[in-house]
Amino acid sequence: MHSRPATVADAAAIAEIYNQGIEDRIATFETHPRDAEQIESWFGAAGLLGPYPIIVTEAEGRVVAFASTSAYRLRACYAGIAEFSVYVARDWRGLGAGRLALLSLIDAARVAGYWKLVSRVFVENTASRRACAAAGFREVGTYLKHAKLDGVWRDVVVVERLIEENLT
């Protein structure tokens, strides 16, 4: 198993993994499946990643996990903070593929100039919370009734990790 920067050629595999997370209702408030074209838009018009790193984990010749960054807030003072997400193919959950993608994403975010990564994790998603803790994230607090998923209010835990080299 190894990780590497994602390319636009990974869009279909990323969409498939993301859609599993959407279907399982344990990792995102999204409810509509994504297709490869929608994922390709993450790479920009030239098919390049731009300022937001995306990492994939490969095993047995296929993409089995991905970790991605996106904009946190539009204000210039937050330019060094990115939101992150991690998704793992169902048959690879619990085997370290997500943790590897996340650790590699932290390194890519450091190189891209970020000083902090943040996310929100469903309270009951203990696997993601453990993976974040293992990668050095701390739980900041809980947003109660953050949003509804399928008509039910869901709480989320806010996690953050400072990227030490970029704190000066």
C-alpha cells in the first residue's frame, strides 16, 4: 500500500469511494452521488490540483482511499487553513489506507503552505475520529444540531491539526 498525489485520471475511483461514503451516511451530509466529471472539477481547467492537495492510497493496483483539501473561508486571514476529508473504500476500511492518505495529505498541505487542517466528523464515526487522533488531530469541540441528514439532526466533532513547520 502506498500513497501519491491524485491526478485527474483518478476521478472515477475517487467518485466511487466518495459515493460509498454518501450511501453509508456515516461521513458526509451530502446525499447525491458524484460522477467522475464532478470530481474532475476539483483539479481545475488544466487538470492540475492547484492550491488544494488531494492524495490517493493505492493497494493491489487500485485506488482504495483518498484524502482531499478544500477552501476553509474566503477571508485572506484564513488562507493558510484548509478543510480536509478522508474516504476509504468499504473493503479497505480499518486497514490503514485512510490513515496513510491523511498523513500524506498533511505533508502535501505543509508543502502547499498551510499551517492548519480542520474538519467536522460525525460524533458516532469512531473510526474516523480514531484515525484523526492517530494522525495528530485534536478534538476541539462538538457542534450540536449542525445539519440534518435524511431529516435527522446530526452532531459533529470539530477536529484540527496545526502543521508545525508553517507556524512562523
